Amino acid sequence: MAQDQRGRTEEVEPAAAAPRLRAVACLSGVSLERGVPAGEIHDYIQEIDNVVWVDVQDPGPAELAMLIDEFGLHPLALEDAAHGQRRPKVEEFKGYLLLVTQAAVSGAGAGELQTTEVDLFIGRNYVVTIHRGGVSGLEAALTRWTRGGPMLREGVGFLIFAVLDAIIDSYAPFISGIEDEIDETELAVLTRADDAGVMSLLRLKRDISALRRVLYPLRSVFEVLLRRDHPVFPGNTEHYLREVHDHVLRMLDTLDAERETAAGALDASLAIASNRLNQTMKGLAVITVAVAVVASVFGAYGMNFEWLPLASAPWGFWAVTLGTIALVAAALFLGWWRGWF
């Protein structure tokens, strides 16, 4: 799922890169082994004190078959994960959970955002992540997990926290960018009379709505996870999930505040434009009165009548001219006094 500008989502075609499988094992919360061969993963997960993270990018048939053999994952769930294009949700299977999320990745240009689906298969002592294309959030999660120190003894709970928190945190730069752009646009609409500010505010509101569509379903996902006791979550996993849930809520609160700010700036911009239009209309009304006075007077004296007032007086033309100028000046003065221009 891609966004051609910040927050605007559209589907992304499957990546053409070769499949990549990476496995890291934490042995009894003490030592880490990277680059675990696919054929040895089963041996590691047999030890209940070990925690194994298997990350699969752009999985092919061979990788999917390996996951079925080693972890007993449901073929339909894996097939859907390979194709992507699903909303965030949680499903419970025998012995593991499937958590569907969306992670933010950098776009091709400045201010652009792409989101890609990341599926987490969470077992008693393992996490399998499947995604298409590179996800920088997962790289950050790997760094955080492997540097966890004593927290590695928390088992799979700390790994779940590291992955989910990094995925959620991948949206932070884009949300911060929207906030900065709203502040700049809000100032610009108060000082400029063009339509650029209004168009920018409308785009920002659309971007915020797109981001909320990605993050808002996660609130329900975590409410489900925290509402009941899942035997696949040992130890303090619930506390980690609650921390990530709070992270999601904070981001949604920020987006709501940004949406209200953008709506307020848009209303202010429209009010300013309406006030400017009213001022213009008042000025045009004064000019219309002045033109009407001139047209009516000289139009009347331009008629082909045999007798017109002051027509035979030698000073008649100047009297009519000066009288017309006086009426126009009176109309202009009245408009200026009323503040119409």
C-alpha cells in the first residue's frame, strides 16, 4: 500500500526482489545467534527458554513451505500474508496469533510515504514477520531487541514490544512533518490572498485522514489482545502490549489535534476570504453608484428633447457637471465613512 504524498494510500505492487529469510535466536535470554540456518530453526524453538525471530521479505513458495513445516502455520494465513493488502487485525490460531499491521517506509520523494503490510505470527517463543520490500522499522526493532540486555530474559514479550513499537514509531516523522506544515500553512493563509493555502490545508486534512485509516484499526486490535488472557503470551507481555497501545493512542490524539488545527485554519482562511469578498463588493457598490449617477445625469441630458433644464443658460453645462461631480464625491465619501473601501 503506497501513498504518493504524505498519508495518501494506494496499493503497491509486489516487490521484484529475491526472497530473503533472516533468523536470529536468543538463547535463554543470555546470548544471541544471528544467521540461524532455516534447517536449524526447529531445533532452537524446541527449547522453551529460547526466543527465535524469523523475518521473511518477499516470500516465495519455498519460504512459505518452510514456515508451514517448522512452525505449523496455516497455509491460507501464509498465502494472504504473501499477497498483503489487508487491514490491521488480529486472528487467533491454535498455538499462535496472527497480527496484521502496516509499517511506514520512505517514499521516492520528499514528503512522500509508502506503507507496507507486516504480518506477525506470534507463538510461545517465536515471532515470524512477513512483509514485501524493506522495512526500516524492522531494522530498528532488531537493533533494539539485540541490545536489550537484561530485558532479553523477558522472553517473547520484549521481542513483540520491540517489533510493534518500531512499526508504530515509523509514522512519527510523517506525523511531525504534517504538524510543521500545518503551522506554516496556518500562518500563510493569514497573510496571503491566494488559493495555495486553502489547497494545502485540504491536502493536509486528506493526508491526516489517510494516516488515521491505517492507525485507527490498531486501537481495536490491542483492545482485543488486552481484553483476554492469551496463553501464547508469557510473563510481562501484557505490560509491553499496553505500552504499545498507549503509543498508538498518543499518535491518534496527535492526528486528531492536527485535524482540528487544520480545520480551524481552513475555517479562518474561508472567513478571511469571505470578508475580503464583502469588502470588494462594498467597494464595487460605491463605484456602481458613482457610475450610475454620471450615467443618469449625462444620459438624461443626452436625450433629444426640445427643452432641458439649464439647456439655454450659458453656465448650464458647468452647473450640471459640477453637480454630478458633487454627487459622485458624496457617494465616495459615504462609502469611505462607512469603511467600505
